[in-house]
Amino acid sequence: MFNNIDLYIGYLAAILTTFSFLPQAIKTIKTKCTKGISIVMYSMFTIGVFFWLVYGILIKDYVIIFAESITFLFAFIILFITFIEFYKENRK
Amino acid sequence: MFNNIDLYIGYLAAILTTFSFLPQAIKTIKTKCTKGISIVMYSMFTIGVFFWLVYGILIKDYVIIFAESITFLFAFIILFITFIEFYKENRK
């Protein structure tokens, strides 16, 4: 088992970082509370994940394509709600 | 220039996603406002980034080591402050 340990650690890292955005997306959808969230972070992060997706497509790496599509979905939801709350807040 | 386009896109993606956590770390340090932040997300994400770092060390990829060390630093700061605020909130 130990000769592929790097592969298992890589997959574990990918699963954790990819699905870590699910609890944030759920919390943001449920509470609509985005006060502590940095809109600059999620703008940069979502664009960055989009480029990871393009990168995965260019090098035909289906693990990257799969992981980044999921992360992009969650990050985009969080960014979208953060923008809406930011807009509502500044319209008052 | 176009025959290495995938490399440039990969680096751009790495830079954006790595440094996207800097504005969130700054906002969290400045405001100590972690209300909208998911503690589950940052726990999963910080552990995941730690495993990416271990992965980078195992395969001796200095780009991954460099990028994940920076992301780990920012994510750990955000997680640490979120835990403190979460603890303060629940002690009331």
C-alpha cells in the first residue's frame, strides 16, 4: 500500500479542498449572512478555479476537470449571494 | 507563445487561487467578523491544503510546495480567528 501513498494523499487533499466549499455554500444559502466573507477573495478564487478548469481541459486531466467543476459551482454560488447581499447593503 | 498556453493558464490559476485567501485573511484580521464564515469549510480546507503540501513534498514539486504553504498560512489564520470568535460567541 505504501508505494502509492503520494497518490492517496493527493486524492485526499483534492477531495477535502473541493468539498470544503459545500458547507460554506450551504451556510451562505441558508443564512444569506455574508458579512464576514471577502468579496475580493471569492471573485479572485472563482476566476482562479475557472482557469484551473480550463487548464484541466487543455491537458485533458479528468481529475482536475471533475474537482474544479465542483469547486467552481460552490464558489460561484457563494460569490453570487455575496454580491447580492453586498448590493442590498449598499443600496440602503 | 501559444504552445505553452496551458502552462501560463496553470500558473495564473495557481496564483489567483493561492493569493485569493490574502484579502479574506486581511478582512478577518481587521474586522474579526466571522459570522458568515463556515468553520466546517475552513477546517476541511486547511486540512486539505496541508495534505496538498505533504503531496507536494512527496513528489518534490516546488510549485505545489510554494503555493500550498502560502495558502495554508492564510487559511490557518482565518480558521484560527474563526475558532476564537466561535468560542467567544458560545461562551456568552
